[in-house]
Amino acid sequence: MIALIRATVPPELRERRQQQALELLRSAIEAPRLAPEGVPQPGASAGVTVAGAMVSLNTEQAKHLETYAQLTRAMEWQAQLRQAAVNSEKLVWVLLGMIGKLQERVSSLTGERDRLVAAAGEGASAATQRLNRAADQQVRAEKKLKHAREKQRQTRELATQLQDRIDAMTAELNRFRAGMAPDSGPLPAASATRGRPAHEIEDPDGNDIEAALLRVDVVIDADTDTVVRIFDELKRDGNPDLVQDNPLTSKDNQNNDWSNLADRARSAAAEGNHTAAASLYGLMADAATRQVGADHPDALTSRYHHAEEAGFAGDHAAARNLLATLVTDQTRVLGPDHPDTLRSRHFHAFRTGSAGDPTAARNLLATLVTDQTRILGPDHPSTLEARHDHAFTTAAAGDHAIARDLYKSLIVDQTRALGPQHRNTLTSRQNHAGETGLAGDPATSRVLYESLIVDQTRILGPDHPDTLRSRHFHALRTGATRSAAAARDLLAALVTDLIRVFGPDHPGTLTARQHHADQIMQADGWATARNLFAVLVTDLTRVLGPDHPSTLTARHQHADQTNQAGDSAGARDLLAVLVTDLTRVLGPDHPSTLTARDDQAHWAVQTSDWATARDLLAAWVSDLTRILGPDHPRILKARHDHAFHTMQAGDSAAARKLLAALVTDQTRVLGPDHPSTLRARHDHARWTMQAGDSAAARKLLAALVTDQTRVLGANHQGTLRARDDQARWTKQAGGPGSARGL
């Protein structure tokens, strides 16, 4: 009994239950008291009666022990039922959330299907299939919800029955402790009942409850697997995130034991379902920590895979945080030079960069490279891989010249250790060529790409993604250093091959078409490029959607080249619609939105719509001042443009006031001799004259001529223009003689 209590009773009740068991043991082995003095001693037949009474008492005590064992089992079942009820409730909430998401998805897909059908779009059939699948998933989820609620009801009923049974057994034990048998009659004869071992207890109600509990476990596991499967399908279709809730309910649960979790995690990872794999490895890590301790190799390994799959699933910040803690523990348990510690440090640095901090990642990798070189040697594959990632994160941090040099050194060692044809060597050469161009040497970059393309074509094949990518960058570097016509022809051939290999709608194909249009603009003129961008925008909208960043960028380029081709009004109208979409998608303060608004105002100028340009620039200056601050050089230029277009719109007085304030700020921020300050002073004098204050204008211009002659020289174009205005205005004020000396 004590062993049973230790195995089944909660710690807070264990001591009291053990004490009760010991008291029952003492009662069972103590002989009954003899009759009081003066009562005749029994004879032979009386001896049999006493012996029979002792046997009956021991039999009743055995029944007590049997009842206690049954009560213990019932309490175990009660705890399991409570856990089953909790799991069922969680399952219901998960299904309710899923059904809500599916209802939204069905509604959205219905609208998308109807829109594509009405427009006779190519995606109508695919949209219909997605809609049918979502509707089927909704029906299945609703059936599962009904099933889960039915199991909730059964669990509640079982819990009520079990509580009644526990109350009855508790009352029976209390009556025994009070000296009463369950029956108020005399003790039964010794032969009337016989105790059984625990494994032979005849308990049909308890057996039914045990069987029901097993059925509940099976149902909960089956429904949980269904939720995971539907969840995975929705994730693959791009449905918004859903939270899985599938905790370990028992260390004995067949579907949650260690080997089963490991198999499911490996299977999910192999299928590319990294979100599910991360969740399962997280459960494994928790289970291992509880069962064998946080420092056990199984726990450390599961924690690594948990972080690894979280990173593959795109949750880089979570992976980084998990690995930071893991590295600390592995350093303490395994030591800083252990291969597992080094591997976790590498992955931690990589995910730190992926989470948006390339500078920190670069620093972590620099230290790791030093340690791996000392421990593993400079030519070890792990050392070379860490050196590659160090160069990669250095480039991501903006240090392209340093990254270029790191790649150059790495290529020498990779060629020696791995061979010139190794994939990693080729990858480093490709990155080296790219960083050479970004470091300001596009000519050398072009030469490096030319050599690399020859080797990639021979080793990887002409249609390999890396070969095609190198051809793309080689064409861009050619356009930057040789001629747009040569780049145009290279990109035309590349686009043909990309369409053949990946298809016309592949992102790489669309990007190459965009760059091809750019080079055509430089080689053949704006009109041809405008027409190519018009077709490209249509395809990008169809493939990526109207709000995709690539689509928005292409729309801006299309408007720009429409303007350059001479259709300023058409460009202005295209840009007006684009600004609305950019504001909605990216926000009013996004750099792309602000740039488009600036172009919109200037293209209004090209159509001589001065009032519109003035109003657009006024709003743009206000927002830009809020974002960048009043003294930013871009703000000062925008204020000058705003004042100029205000004057062009016919309001010289307002323009004069705007320029007076601008000159004060430019003198303070840029200095009195800065070219922008001198230019603003000249315009201020002109618009003062336009406003009718000729005396003040002449005075402003006289001071400006003196300063420009000192700063720029007497023969500078700016000085000559100011002196010309000064002579003309003086002549107008006092006759030819007064202007003769000017």
C-alpha cells in the first residue's frame, strides 16, 4: 500500500495517506481484546467462535484495504478526467478560432473568384479550387467541433458518476473507521466473503470508466491530429497564423511519447512544415527537461532543433533568443570548444543577422571564426562556412569594401581546401564579384562575373539558377561601365532563357524584364521603355498583385518614363493614382510615398499647373519637416521649390515671405556663402521686385553682388546674372546714367 501511495498520491496528501495505511496495518495484525474478568472463558466451541470473529475482522479489514485501493484508482481517474476536460475545452476553442478564420477565408475567396470570373481572368479556376477547398475544410472543422463538444458532454457525465462513486467509497471508509460495518447487521461468517488481490478486483463500473477514459484519450488525440493537419493545410495556402495548442497531457500518452514526437518532428521538417516541426521540437525539449533535466544531451539537442526549425519557419527573433540561452547552457555544460557549442554559436549569429541586426551578427561571427580557426583549423568546413557568413553579414552591415576583401581571402583558402569547382567556392566568387561592384568598382565586378559565368556554365550548367543570376548582374555591370546597348542585348537573351527555364511569371523573370526596360530606355529612348513598362505593370499586377512592392516600383518607373517620353499630363495622372495606393499600402511617411509625391508636384509644373504644384509642395514640405526636421537639406530645397511655384502661381508677395524666411534659415544652417543661400537671396530680391518693392529689391541685390563677387568671383555666371539684374533695376529706377557704372 505504501508503495502504491508513493506512486499515485500527490505529494501534499502522501504523508497522511501513508499514516492511514500504517494504522490499518496495525489494526489488521493486532489480536482482539479478551473478554472482561468475570465472564466465563470459552470452551472448545467458544474458541472456534473467537477464531471465527478474528478471521471475520481481518476479512473486513481486507475489504477496507480493497475499498481504499478502489478509491485511489478512482481519484487517479478523476485527475485524468479533469485533464481530459481541459484538453477538450482547448480543442473546442482552437476549432472555433479555425472556423472563424475559415469563414473569413471563404468570404474573401468568394469575392476573389467572382472578380476573376467577371474579368475573365486566368486565375479564376485556381481561385475556385481554393474556395472549394476552404469550404470543405470549414465543413470538416464544424463536424470536428460538434464531435469535440459531444466528448465534453460525455466527460462531464463521467466526472459526475465518478464523483458519486468517490463519495460512496469515502462514506464506506468512514463507517469502518467508526467501528461500523457497511451493513448494520452482524458480522458475516468467515466463509461468506473472501478478499481478492488488487489485480482481481471485480469492479464493472470502474472498468467502464477506465474504458471510457481510454476512448476519451483516443478521441482527443485523433481530434488534435486533425487540427494539426488542417492547420498545416491552411498555412500552406497562406492563411493568417493560427496557434496550435497540443500540450503533453501525460508521459504515458501514446501519441505524445518521446519517440512519437521525434518521428512527427522529423517528418514535419522533411516535408518543409517548419512551423509544426518547431512546435513539436519545443514539446520534446520541455519533456526532456522535465524527465532527464535541462543539461541532458537529449534536452540540449531538442532545444537546438527547436531553434533551428523556428528560424526555418521565419521566426528569426525567436530562434535568436532560443539560441542565445542555449549557447550559454552548452558553454557551461559542454564547454566553449565543444562542436555543439560552436554550431549553436554559428546559428545564433546567423539568426541575429536575419532578425535585423547584421552588425551584431558580424561581430559574433568574427569572434567565432577566431575560435574555430584555433580549435578546428583554418581549412575545416565549419571554419570556412563561418568565414563566408562573416563576409556576408559584413556586407549586410554596409561595409562592402571590407566584405569584398574577406571574400577575396576566403576564395583562396576555399580553392585550396575544397577545390575550384566546389559549390561553396563558386558561391564565394559570385558574392565577391557583387561586393566589388557595390564597393565602387563596377568595371572589375564585370570582369569577375565574366570569368565566373564561364566556370558556372561548365560546372553547374547554363540553366542553373546561380549561372542565370551571375548573367543578370553581369548585364547590369555592363550597363554601368560600357554601354546600355550591350546591357540591353545581354538582358534580352537572359529574359528569353529565364522564360524557358522558370516561366514568364517567375519573380526572377519579372525582375530581369524590369531591368531590360531600364536599359532599353537608355539605349533606345523613353517611348520604347514606356511601352515595355506598361506591359510589365500589367503582368506584375496579375502575378504579384497591385500592392506588391515590385508592382508599385514598376508603376512609378512607368509614370517616370511616360513623363520623359513627353506625356507629362499622362504621367501626372498615373502618379496621382500611385500616390493614393502608396499612401494606403506603405503609409504617408514611407520614402517611396514621399518620392512619388515630390515627382507628382514637379510633373504638375511641367503641365504649367502652378497652383496644383504649389499646393502639393506645401503639403509635402509640411510632412517632410515633421519627418526629417526643419533644417534637413532636403527640406530647405523643397521650401525653395515651394516658394518658386508660389510665385509662378501669381502670388509674388507670398513667395517673397517664404523666401525671406528660407534665407534666414539657410544662412543659419548652411552659412551665408553657401551656393544655395546665395541662390535663395537672388530669388528673394527678384520676387521682392515682383511684389512692387523695387527699392528693397535693389538694396538686397547690391549686397548679394558684393558677396557673390567675393565668394564666386566677378566672372561667375551667378555673379554676372545678379549684376545684370542690378543694372536693369537701377536703370528702371533712375534712368540710364545711374546704371552706367554697373
